[in-house]
Amino acid sequence: MDDTQIADVWTTLKEYLDKKHVEMAAERYIDLMADYGVSDETLKECFGHCGNLDNAIKYYLDIETGDGYEDEDEWDE
């Protein structure tokens, strides 16, 4: 699957989910895509389609979410 297909399937499924389960469902969806062999690079290309999907991808790939401490070199000076 390519990034557009992954985002389209998620958008279709998301409409039928209870709002309180969307975040958990997005995480499970990304786990399923990874289990089926979707590459990390393809998952990164999915950014920008849906906030919930973006968060699930960041969680799966262990990407920092912008807490302000990414550039630790500034503190070493």
C-alpha cells in the first residue's frame, strides 16, 4: 500500500468510530500496517492527512512530538 491508500482507508474507517476510541484505533491501524510490511518511510509519507494518524505514526516510529528539548546542544554551550 502507498501513503494515499493508507490515509484513504483510515479516513473511511474513522467516520464509523466512536470519538473516544479514535486515538487507540489509529495506533492499532498503524501497528497493523507495519505488521503487513508497510515501510517506515511510507508511514512517514502519511503525515498531514489526519492528526490522529500523525500521532499514531509518531508514537509507532518513536518520533519526538516537539516538547522543546530536541536541540540539547544549546544547553552544552
